[in-house]
Amino acid sequence: MLSMFLLVSWAGGEEGPTRLATIHLDGSDGGLVLFKQARALCQPTAGGVEARASTENMNAPLYLSLDVRDSAFTDGAAPTVEFSFEYFDEGKEELTFDIDSDDALYGSENQPGAWRGAGGVQFMDSGTWKTKRVILADARFSNRLNGADIRFRAVNQRSLRLRNISLGKLDSMPETLSKLKQGDVPNVLMVVFDDLNDYVGAFGDPNAITPNLDKFAASGTRFNRAYCQYPVCGPSRASFMSGLYPEASGVLDNNAHPRFLRPDAVNMLEYFKNAGYWTASAGKIFHSFGNVAERGVSTHASDWFMNAEDPWRKKLDRQFENEVGSRTENKAEYAAFMKERFVNPERVVQAIATDLRDEDHKDGKTATRVSSYLERKTFGDKPFFIACGIAKPHIPYFAPRKYFDLYAVEDLMFEDVPDDDWKDKPRVAADAKFKSFGAEFGQNDRALRSKWLRAYLACVSFADSQFGRIMDALEKSGQADNTIVVVFGDHGYHIGEHYMYGKVTLFEESARVPFVVRAPGLTRAGSTTRSFVELIDVYPTLTELCRLATPEHAQGESLVPVLKNPKTSVRESAYTVVTRPGMLGRSIRHQNWRYAEWGGADMAELYDLGKDPAEYHNLAGNPEYAAVVRALSKQLKSREP
């Protein structure tokens, strides 16, 4: 058992805690520390020394920080450590913990090393004490960068209670019970792009420069009619990772946690881990901090990176220095300047061509990490399932300058929206995100659209380049011939179509995704299929390809028959939903039709995509198509999970 000191601290605003206290955790000491908006308590109890923190400010994270003082664990003395603690399970959010790391992929250019996500737990609101154990193979415990060595973080929680915190030194990584060995079953590399629509050369886009995705598509099977189940990050990822439709998973926004709502639905990575695979995620696979919280549960390793610097803050710093002067000599003015201008990029979208190297952007770091797993064979003698989440082209549009230079705004090709586009559409089908881009509904602003299209495409090309690095690493690893690679976007995206920007609609641009599978020995290079695909089909497809039983809860269909014969179809339709206040918009793609209902058949959309691929003419109110509406409405109802 480690004897360590606890730095009880709270970070709930710009001012930070008013006091800090160091409290010994061997049971001989304890005390109460009062803060402006929070309090922390460490005291002996019947169950062991308990550390508590609480706050009334639910808008800020709650932190507890540990400072490791035992020389047996500091400065790399214990390269492999078992870290364990008990936590009081109350609430429905996630608890994550970070370690002080000197990994060059973390921190900034001036501080190469910072907090690194090491694991976490999903609170299940049981009202009981639970134990968490995780193996740490890369902790420094030197207190040289962050003022502490281990930091707990809880969001949307009023209190946090921990006890029996300990470290144990291990001589080596624990052996797994699985007998699976590399070569017994195929490996899996799953690459998910955030907000990637069909602006990919291989999918027919006239502007996109995507040589690596094009090359990959030519090596596998391209699915031209693949659809997400919900055009927003959190619900889409919860759906395809669990194999459940959004209504079945209960995740219909970015704030819900699938493990809390459906603990029985073992997610894809956890299922493969339990089957004996070495599993890892790098970048954004689960939504929010779930990437870190799943480490040790679904994954053996998990990484989540940030840019080496914030391009928006750097740009504003330069602006302030040019307009006012030194930031250090004008602290009050600088604070007021940043408070006014440094806004959430979700509220005011930003596009910046940065001077950073590819490797200094978060996606560059993700590509470096995934490449290192392959090059160093971190998976050992086990088959691997590596899930790589590339963040771009999600806003903000930050990418190295060279990718912006690939595109000239005057050369970009796109079609203006017809003036009467919305005359026959229910207004609820629109989403107000266009306001964050400075656009106005009903106006074709070609200059503004060209600006955002260029920025979006720059991020697509940057993401494509990082994908190319990963595929090169796979080839060099010698594992390409035994690795299934599946590549897709988590949902589509609008850049001006129907005057929309962003996602959260049921139009083709928002619901349709690029989707390519390469299964060595099965898929034919350059093959294409018109079979409908839903992203929940990824789960059963990979289990069948890897000769594992598909869990009973998974609602998708295996695509293996289509991979064997692209002329085959496993689905007659694809199903997508999205919420609006007080209602659920539901859509189905069948043959050349797309049909949608917003709350019911009284607000419906019907498009003949064979004649009207841009969905300009809603036929739902046309009596000539009444029979089609009735048939598709019936089929839509039959698709309810």
C-alpha cells in the first residue's frame, strides 16, 4: 500500500481555489478545507481514509488531485503500476482521472508533457461503494509539470467521494487469460472521421483532394448508400458502438451516457476485449470523456489529444499585442479583451490556417499514436482492434496552412439553392446552426459559402493525410494482410445545401456517410455496392468476419454477404432519426425514395432521389404520390426499434 499525500483542490472558475491543503492519507491526519465555492474533506472512516469534494457550481468540473511522495513510485521508479481506489457511486455522469505525463504528444510546444487521460468510471447511481483498478504503464509521478501527479475530474456532479487510494508496483504487465494469439483471427482497424460527408474524391466530389481515401476505396468495397442512425456525434457513436438504434440505446443527445442507460449492451470494443483482443482507442471514438472513462473497461489503451497550441487564442493574442501592447503589462485590458472575443467555437465558427506541423495538431498526434501501436507492436502476441477517431473536419476549422492552399475559393464548384427550395418543406426540417456560420436562411451568399467550403475541404484534406500516415504504418507493420479495415464518417454535414450548415437534419447531406470496407481474402479491390447500409451494421459485420458470435442485443445486419458479392443486398432501407423540441423526426431511405415524418404524417417529406437528388421538391403533399406516401409511412412505422 502506498503512502501518498492528497492535494485537495477544486477548479471551478478562472480564479481557482482560494486555499490548498496537503493531507496525509495514512489515516493519521485529516482536516477540513473551505473554498469560496467548494469544500474538500479528508478524514478517517470505518471504510478507510475518505477524501470528499463538493461544489454548488454545476457548470464547472470538480477536481481532486494526488501528489505521490513515495520514492518507490516517483520519477519512473515503478514503470508498471496498479492504481486502485474506491468511489462512492452516485450520479449518472463520468469520473475520469489523469496522470502527470512527459509524453511528447501531450502538452504544448513550450511544455511537452501534461495531463494524460489514464482511465475512469461511469457512475451508475447505485448509492454504493465500488472499486476501480487500472494498470498504469507510463506515469511519471514526479510532480514536475502540473503541481500534482494524479487528478480526478467529475463533471455535472455536486460531490465526489473517494477512499482506499493505493498504488502497487508490478514487475511486468499482467498476463491475460485469453488464449487468442496473433494470426488466429483477423485484426481490426476502424477509422471514424468526425463530420465527414461525401466530400471525398472516391465518392464523386468535384472539389475534394483526398488521395489516401481514394486509394483505400480502390482497394476495398465502397458502399454508396450508407447512413448514420442519428446525425449528431454522441447519439451516432453510441448507436454504432453499441449496435443499438438511438431509441433503443436511449442516447438522443450529446449529454446521455450509453453505459448508464444500457449497461447490458456491451459495446464493440469491450466485446472484442472480452473475447481476447488487445483493444485501443485513439482520438474520438466514444463521445466526450467516455474515451478516457472506457480505458481498462473497453480498451487496454486510450488516448485523447489536443493541439500543441490553440490557434484561435494565438490569433487573438497577436491582435491584442498589435492593438494594445504587452499582455503582461495590460492584464486587466487583456482579460476584458479575451472575455469578449474568446468564444466557444460551437457558437461562432472559426477557420484558421495554422503554422503548426501536421504532427502538432490533435489529429496528427492521433495518427502518431496509432502508428506507434502498429510499429512497436504494442498489442504483443494478441490480435488487435484499434479504433482511430480523426476529429476533422469537425469545427473549428483548424488545419496547417498548406491544406488551405490546396483550394482557391474562385475554383470551388457548388450549386446555389433554388429560391423556392423551402416552399413545400416543413420548417421543422431545418436546423439553426447556420447562424453560427454567419449565414442567413434563404440567402445564397456565395462568398460566405466559398469561405466555409474551402475551410471544410482543407480539414478534409488534412484528415486524409493523417489517414494516409496510419495506412502506411499498417503496411510497414506487416499486418495489412491480416487486418480488416473499415472506414466511415460518424454522420454527414451541410456546407450551404438548403441554406444549412452543420448536421442535425435528415437530408442526404446530413444522414449519408462515406463507408468503405477492406477485408483481405474477401473483398474485391475497387468493388462498389448499392446495398443500403446502416452504421449499426458495423458491429455484427466485424464479429462475423472475426469468427465471433454476435451478441444478442446487436440490432444491425452483417454485411458479409455484400462483401462477398456486392450485387447482393442485406437491407431494403436505411433508417435515421433526429430530435426536435417535443418530437422525433424519422426518415427512411428505400429504393430511390426518401420519406420523413416530423412527429407524424401531417408533417412529411417525400423526395424522388432518382429525379431530384438534391431534394428540392417535396412530393408528400402531391396527390399523385399518395400511394407512395402510404406505403413508405407504413414501412417507416415498421422500422421503429
